[in-house]
Amino acid sequence: MESTQPTATDRALVAAGQRLTVKVPGTSANLGPGYDSLGLALSIYDTLTVETHNTGELEFELSGEGADTLPRDASHLVVRAIDLALERLGFQRSGLKIIADNVNPHGRGLGSSASAVVAAVSAANALVPEESRQDRDWILQLTSEIEGHPDNVAPAIFGGLALSWQDSEQYSSTRADVASSVIPVVAVPDYELATETARGLLPASVGHHAAAMNSGRAALLIHALTANPALLLPGTEDYLHQSYRAQAMRPSADLLAALRSAGHAAVVSGAGPTVMVLANGADQAAAVVEFIEAFTSDNTPEVGWRVMTLAVDVQGARVEVHRR
Ligand SMILES: Nc1ncnc2c1ncn2[C@@H]1O[C@H](COP(=O)(O)OP(=O)(O)O)[C@@H](O)[C@H]1O
Ligand SMILES: N[C@@H](CCOP(=O)(O)O)C(=O)O
């Protein structure tokens, strides 16, 4: 079959002299029973600035998370995603300067790789001439394809609570508004777990009973998050992934169990090892912070935890073009 994709020599160069900034929220996927389908945008932001040059060179100015460890060449995730997006749009780059200020911790289950990919694809789309630009559904397709699942990229693009699904290779997502009393509290441990490793711990299939129990809770969770947060504890029960992954994040699994026994709607954030509580109101959020601090200092003294009370981001990724 003949390729419809333009070859590198057919592709136009992106105009030099452009500069733009993308601010993108972190995300928490799964939320308990919504494995690979539900995700929430959180008020923790990475900022990516991209400059185009005609030098053919790549330059990096990295600060924050990963500044000392991320590659500074074309294998950097942001450059790979920009290159792929430009190729799909029928363009190619010459020189690029990548200025990244990363706040979202890596390998902790707060969707850092998804945020990086969304920032990169949004930037690439904004760098091409207006008539070649695509809409946010196109960004959803490509970023879901890169990530392999839509549940982090969708809320990073659209903000709020994203309900995503897949038909064959086609990804779709719709947005729901979270009840204003819901406050996400995250406990981020100082150890990492790569999403790929955590996905490798899941069984190839689950029984009908587990699947039926899980679909009941996923349905309940949407009602709890949008209309009746009093039901968040039963709504966040999961039967598909958390128990299989517990062995790879024992301190997080212990904290999760203790929080749930105390009546708090705790989940593993994404593939872990961050634990997130969906608190119902400021009083519960404050009680959750106190509970986590007391429990971790008594039971997991070998692990350092960063506890953050966040908000739901309702805007998603935003691009600011700098006039030069
Ligand atoms: N802003 C970024 N820039 C470049 N690479 C990133 C960035 N954020 C994440 N990554 C890459 O993705 C990896 C983490 O991805 P993953 O295992 O899916 O965990 P997470 O839950 O944080 O998304 C990092 O180790 C790094 O290789
Ligand atoms: N549904 C995915 C979510 C991964 O989220 P991340 O933030 O850990 O990358 C999974 O559970 O594998």
C-alpha cells in the first residue's frame, strides 16, 4: 500500500522565529474503578516553552523535575512527540529550543509523561500555519496513541473530569463537572514506579464477577463525583488493578487501606505509587492531611511523603503565543 504520509523531503519546514508557551495540568487517572477511562485534571502545572530556529540544532533549558536526568537530544519525550506531531501535520522542524519547567513529579502516578506529550503536541500544532492546525480531538487521538491509553491525556487537554473510551483505534472523551466540595489531596512518596512496570503486573483477564462489581462502582463514582460526594467511598472501590499492583508499592498500599478503613475515599493515583483522597469539603481535606502525616510517620518512616491539597483544574492545556 502506498503511504499517504509525506516524506521528510516533501514536508515544509516550520517557520523560524516563533516562541510559544504551553501550561499543562497534571492528572490522576483511574480514580479507583475507572481503569484506563477516567481521569481528573489537577492544579499542578508543568510549563513548556518552545522556540523555533533555522540552525538545525536542539537546545535545552530544563528546570525542576528531571532536570538532571532527562536526555538533552532528540530522544527527549517532548522532542519525540513534537517530531511525530509535525510529521502527521505534514511539517518538519529545523532548530528548536526547549525550555521546560517541570513541577509534576515523574513516575509517581500524576501523569507526568501524559502532560509532557500533551504540551509537546499542542505546541507542534500551534507552530504550523493556521490553515494546517487541527482541533483538540486530533490532539486527543495522537496523544492517546503515544501514551497507549486516553485517561491521563484527556483531562490534561480538556480539564475537569474526563470520561474517555476507545472504539478500535479511535479515542473519544467527554468532560463532566466535579461537585465544588470535592478536594483532591495527594500523598506523593519519594519512590518511583514506572507506569509500564505497573501495567505489566496486571492479569490478562479478570472474572465476570469482578467485572460486574467494577462497572457498578464506576457508574456510582460518576454520580458521587458530580452530584453526591457522600458516596465517594463506595464509588472509589476498584476490582481491576490496585490489588495486583500493591506488591510494587507496599507503603502506598498500606496507607490506602488505612485511609479507606478510616472512611476516606482513597485511591491509587494512576499506576501509583501516589495515593489520592477525594475529600468531601475542606474539613475532611484537613483531617485527611493530618491522618496521612500521623500514619506515615508511625508506619512508613523509611519513606518521605509530600502531601498536597490540590484543586481540580477546569481549563486543561493552554497555549500562549509570544509575538516577536
Ligand atoms: N516533562 C517531561 N519531559 C520529558 N520526559 C518526561 C517528562 N515527564 C515525564 N517524562 C518521562 O516519562 C517518565 C515517567 O512516565 P510514567 O512512568 O508514565 O510515570 P507518570 O505517572 O509520572 O506519567 C519519566 O521517567 C520520563 O522518562
Ligand atoms: N490507566 C493507566 C494510568 C497510568 O497513569 P500514570 O499517571 O501512572 O502514568 C494505568 O493505570 O496504567
